[in-house]
Amino acid sequence: MSVTIELPADLEATLRERLVRVPQNVTAFVLEAVREKLSRSKTLDEICAPFAQSVATSGVSDDELDRLFEGAREDVWQARQSQRS
């Protein structure tokens, strides 16, 4: 795949400065940056997996979890209401 992008002047200047310090051509640098960004991107399922695993192993039912979240939401709402007064 071939892609052409327009970089803002400040970003281009920063890129050129970086490539002077770290000898690398623009194509290699951009490919490395894209690979790094893609490897760090996570799906919502991946982000939530540790929490989902904790809930699953805790034995908490869906109803209990709903009550926990509703209670927390209500606490936050009450706190915000008292700040407005």
C-alpha cells in the first residue's frame, strides 16, 4: 500500500530534527511508528479483560454487579448535586 500524507510544518520540522539525530529515512521511521501504534492499540474487550476475569473469578452475580455500579453512580450523582448547592 502506498500512502501520501501532508504533515503540518511544525511536525515536519520535528521529524527532520529527529532523523538527523537518529539516522533513518522517513519511510522507515513512519513504518516503525505505524507498527508501534498498531501493536499498542487494544480492543475494548482486551482493555476490559482483566476486570471481566476478576468478576468471573469473584463469583459476583450480574445482579450484584449491577447494584454495585448503580450504587456507585448514585453516589457520584449525589456528590455532584451537593457541590451545586
